[in-house]
Amino acid sequence: MPITFDELLQRLKEERDRLLRQLEQLRASAPAVGEMKEGSPYGKKEEGASEAFELEKRLAVEKRLMGTLSEIEHALRKFEKGTYGTCDTCGRAVEIERLEVLPQANLCLNCKAQQSRNIKGRFPGR
């Protein structure tokens, strides 16, 4: 039995809430800017590099979460407008199988494939 739009809407809302909680936890666990760790009164180079690496990792995770959250918010707005399930590029229906796997998908498979080809063409060697 294929998934319904109501079930997809519920999944999107649950995923949005989960991502918001995850972002909140990530931000709450981040050390204050300029905060020195215990045992590093002079901020040794090695500790500074380690702290910088951890910050970069945290920022990358936060960026990924924010990107997914943005996609979900876009899908929820499409639900409100009555356009959920239509491709943002060509206006055709997004395949239900694609939506079942990725409820926030906003492109049909053909347009997504075209987008991927265009991106690869701009960045040779990737």
C-alpha cells in the first residue's frame, strides 16, 4: 500500500522537530567563544588546533542540519500552498517512491538528475 500525503506530512513534522532538538543540543553543548579548557592556561598550539578542529566539525554538522531543516520547511510550505509533491523545476509530479524515501524532495528524478549533471559539469574532477 503506497504511503499517503498525510503520512508524509506527519514524517516531515516529526523530522523538523527532531532536527530542531538536535540543533538546540548542539548549540547548548558548544563551549563559549574564548573559553579555555581546564589544564590549558596558555592555550598550547596543539590544544588550540584540536579545539579548532572540533569547532569545524561542529559547524559542519550544524550546517548540514540547517540545510536539511531548510528543505523540510520548504516542503511544509508547499503543503500549505497545496503544491507538495510537484517538482519545483518542471511542475510534474515527484515520484511517490522518491517522496517516501525523501519526503522533503522538491525535484522529480529527471530534474534532480539534470541538476546533478549540471553541478558535475561546473566542477570537473568531482
